[in-house]
Amino acid sequence: METRLVAKIRAEYNSFSKAERKIADYVLTYAEFVPTMTTKQLAAQANASEASIVRFCKRIGMESFRMLKVALAQELSQMDASINSLSLLESSDNPHSLFQKVTSLNRASLDMMTKTVNHQSFEEAVQLISRAKTVGLFGVGGSFTPAVDGQYKFMRLGLHASASSDYHYMVPFITMMKKNDVLICFSTSGYTKEVIDTASYAKKKNLTVISITKYANSPLVKHSDYVLAIPDIEQAERIGSIASRTSQLNYIDALYVAVFHLIGEELVEAFEQARETTEEHRKL
């Protein structure tokens, strides 16, 4: 049984350039060795240039060779965690084993995030949100869930936050946003039309667009000022968003905590009032 990443490389093999195929050939043959190699070592073994390795990584949705190594190592150790496809129907898993595999998949996604996050992009996103008055959050399907969670959390920080999965709702909302406001877009693939169109309109209005998506040369990435990349460890044909949604939610939690760390002193009284009110409500 091969990993999802190896299967992706095999499926896209014919679209690679001659140099990229040399790298693909080595990865397909010696996948278990790649996570321990440097770019220079792989270049020598595959008889390719280091620049070709960088291009190859981007072609398969990886920001860097380091990200490729992390993803491959994680998949090799978590091969039984690819459970969100129709092949699940062919397994003999019981509910308990499926619980373990779902947990393993989510854990793998979070572990990979710590190694692949672009720290500069994350820090700048925190600064931008902390200075904004209004934050729009847009995602459809499974990516709408983290948008709603972000609306709640940023509202607690005193921001005018609104989440939607409706393009026709978000356009007038974006129209009323100001120069320092922020739009956060969610899309696992980066190819969801409604999300791309929303990001494109926000750019025309000179707003800052932060996208939480897998790293690839996608239309959404092209329309974004900052990209918070999620690990690309789910199959394209899946029965539902699992690891990708977990990664998106983790970014929202991290942004919330980091922004609170910057401006929290201004919010202590409001947080205390909210806590006291909800405590009184529980007593009724």
C-alpha cells in the first residue's frame, strides 16, 4: 500500500517536466529514504538540480522540500490514517478502530502544522487583525465551520466580525469594509470558485486578504496577501473534511489567542462582564 503523497506523484507523473520526472522517479522508488535527505543529497541521487527539486515540490503542492519531507515521513508512519475516502467501505474496521484512525489523522495534521507554518505570515496576520475594525470570514462546505468559529472568537475581541458561505451576502459586506479591515478566506483546495471570486473582489476594494488553504499555486493564493498553509494530507476525493478542517480551526484558535495577547488588557473588563452575565443565566 502506498502513501497518499506517493499516489499523487504517480497520478501527476505525465505532467512533470523531464527534470521533475527524475525527482519523481527517485521519490517513487525510495520514498522511505527521502525524509532523511538534504536537498543537495536528493539532487545528487536523482541527478537533478536543487532548483528542480524546489519546482517539483511546488508542483505537488508543497511549499518547500522540508515540507515534502515532513509530509512524507508523516504519511509513512500514519498510512492507516487515510480513512476519509470511499475505500473505507472496503475495510473491516469497527467503530473503536475508526475513532483511533480519525484521531490519528487529526493529530498528524496538527503535528505537520508546527513544522510547515510560515511564522512571518502568521505574525503579520496577527498584527493586521489586531489593527482591524472589521473582519470578514468566508468559506463554503466544510470550510464554513472554521469561518463561523472565527466570527465568534473575533467578536469576543471587540471586532465587527461576520462569517458567510453566501457570495451575495459577502459582497455588500466587503463593500462597506475600510482600508485596514481584513478578509479571511477558507478553502482546502484553493480552487473553490465562490471563495476565489470573494477574494478577488476584496482585492479590488484594496482590502487585506488572508487565506487559510493548502500551499499550492492556486487561484486563491494568487489573490491573497498572506497565506496560512494547511498540510495537504487528505485525498481529493473524500467523504468529508477531517484533517483540513482541524488545521483551519487550529489557525483560528492560534490567531485568536495571539491577538488577545496583543490587545487583551483592553478587554479584561468586557470579558469579566460577559462571564458574570452567563454565570447569572446558569443560575436561573
